[in-house]
Amino acid sequence: MSLRWDDDKLYEECGVFGIFGDPKAAEKAYWGTFSLQHRGQESAGIAVADHGQIVVDKGMGLLQDAVQMGRQTSNLGDRAIGHVRYSTSGDSIDANAQPLLMHTRFGPLALAHNGNLVNHDQLRRKLEDEGAIFQGTSDSEVLAHLLARTKKPVFLDALFDAARQLEGGFAFVLLTETGLYGLRDPHGIRPLVLGRTEEGAPVLASETCALDMIDAIFVRDVKPGEIVRIGSAGVEGVLFSGNEMPHPCAFEVVYFSRPDSQMNGESMHLKRRLLGKKLAEEAPAEADVVVGVPDSSLPAAMGYAEASHIPFDFGLVKNRYIARTFIAPQADLRSQGVRLKLSAVKEVVANRRVVLIDDSLVRGTTSRHIIRLLRRAGALKVHMRIASPPYLEPCHYGIDTSRAAELAARNLTVDELADLVGADSLAFLSPEGLTNALGPGGWCMACFGKGYPVPIFTEEEERHVQSR
């Protein structure tokens, strides 16, 4: 099994984008999808509807490698969707790259998916028993087969029926000959927003930063349990489920969303600074400098410094020429991977007591290597502070996490974790501190041991089902 340089980090599942009624749809879909590259780097693609057909250009790797702009901009279709993928369900292979394209009785259909279907295996087995043939191993393909098997004569009704069979955290964008559709899970776990270009073309995207990229404005969040249909008659929203309590993913705020994105109308950068301030209130440390792990932890480090009145400085520098998914062929090369990715600034940390801020701690491997870097650079003490609660449960809604047995905070006390990573002290933001910073409303905090909003199979239950 290949290992990333930062396998202590969490990996988001995907990013989706869609645009309708714009003569430069292919070009804008490319740049909108490009702005979501942080959400997935394993594969990418663009689908464009043009003169009764849908053309897909996709491949493995980053968008700039998988899709050639010339091929897309030469296509004059006025509607398009885009996708960047990190696999949390299904293998990292060409067959699973998206958008997926299939031909149905409704005509050609392309779809792109962000999230994870917790009932994927059950639906897939049922569909295969009924004769369905799957081309890949991704859970995204289940929706296409559900649509193919419906007896509803109108596509929106077919999508409504199919959506009601899906369970988990998900956001889909779908492209047909005549329309663009957005679909968000009933709990709103995975994000999806609706925007509009200056010329009035509707846009769907995983984050508002994609709207900014093409000079579009934010209109609203797609509601949990809502299907948005976009066509020549305009934008229409219909709820396929509306009884569930919204539970947007707390880790979108803590880590995944770009800092220049907004969620529920609030800046992710400012929210992360607030997390750092709450952390400083709950877990102060006697230190000379506050250092954040670049890049996602820098706002929290700034907030911690502001609240604690300890100076913030850039004690770690990131090498931007190493891909986020740098592969280390052997486990013992992870340390070398960290040194390739990060380096310590001796002039900042030497002979000083350091507060090291990170947004999460999953396995502890990367944290240990980073603390070693700081000590080799001359840090007298390293007090590690995590701007989220202990990570206790695997995510089943589209975030790639280790199995429960590999989650460090699930199996060790805080003092034992400090010894594991080599810190002089270690503290986490409390769940109460996190919810206070996030603000009112329900949030999915299953990974922090606060319960799964959508029932899931345990690992033991899943093994039992698969062995039947």
C-alpha cells in the first residue's frame, strides 16, 4: 500500500462544479474546477453538452494534466460540469475518474459526485442481482443505475425517486442534453452552493471560491435534501427529503474548505482564526513564538497568537513543488517526505519555546516528524495545540480516514499522545469550544465521537454482510 508524505492528514473526497447557459461554459468549468483542486488530486475531468451529445475529457492526476484546455474550449456547448477526485469509495483507477458518462433512455447523462454513500454496497448488490453491469468500483455509479431502472417518464421525477434511495453524505451535479441538476444529501453533510455569473448563467459548486474564480456571485446554499433543476426556464428547487436535521461537516470549517471560501455566509479564514482564539483560551502555554503547520493551520495559529499575546511567525516553510499526494514507497520514507515538504526556519525557532498549531491529529506520524524538525532547528520546547477535538471515529461520509484501530486519540491518553509525537505538552480544542466557534445549528461531529447523523455499518457488520 502506498503512503502519502502526510498520511496523518485527512483527505477530502471530491469537488464538483457545473454551469448552464454560458457560451464559454467549457472554459469556465475548467477554471471553476481548477479552484477546487485542493479537494482531490487523483483524477479530474470536464463534461460539456454540445448539439445533443455530451463530450467528456478526463484522466488521472491533476486537472491541468488530465484535461487539455484546447480540447475543451474548442467545444462550443453552453453547459458543462467538472470534477476533481480523491477516492474514498472505489479504487484510484481510470474507470472511476469522473464525470461518468452513460447513455440512458433520457439521453446522454454525465454525473460528478462529492461524498460517500453508506448504503452503496447494499444498493450495488441489489442492482447486480437485477442484472446491472458496473464499469468501475466507485459508489457514484449507483445513482446512474438507479436512474436507468426507474419507470418514471420524466427525468426530474426519476432523479427524485433515485435520490430517496441514497444514504450518506453526498452532493451530485448531473448534466443532460437539456439541463443541469444539483443534488445534496438530506443532512447537508457535503456542501453545494448555487451562484450566478455576471451574465446571469447559473452555477453549482462545492465551494464559493469556485464562484470567485469565474467572477460569479453567491446566490444561496443548496438546501439539504434538495434537487436544483437548471434549464432554459430558469432555476427550480424541489425537496426530495426535508425532515432531517441539517448536519454540515464540521471539518469543512476546520480544514477542507479553502480559507477564501464562505460557508453559511461566513469566512473560513475568520472561522479558523476564531478556532485558534478558543484554543488559546482553553489551552494556554508559556512560549515565545506561535508557529502554524502550513497552510491550513495558519489562520488558527494567528488566532492563537492574537488571544495569547504570543508573537506569530513562520517557523515552518512549505515546499510548493511537492504535490499534496507525494507518494512514499515505504513507510520508513515518510520522514524523508516531511523533510521534502517542510523545513524549519532556524532563525524563528532556535532557542525559543514554540507553540505548534495544527488543525487535526489522526495517526500522529507527521506531527512526530514535524516536532523533530523543530527540535533539530534548535527549539527549546514544543507545545503542540490542535484546533479541533480528538479524532475518535472514522468518517463514513466522504473523508478518507484510517480504521478505528489506527486513530491515535481513540487508543491513547493525551499524555501518551504527547509522548508519541515528542511534544512537551499537547492539548486539543474541546467539542464545546468547537461548536461555540462554529455557531448555531447542527453540525456533523461524528469523527469527534458525537454520533453519526446517518446510520452506518460498523466494520464488523460490514465484514459480516460481505461474507454472506
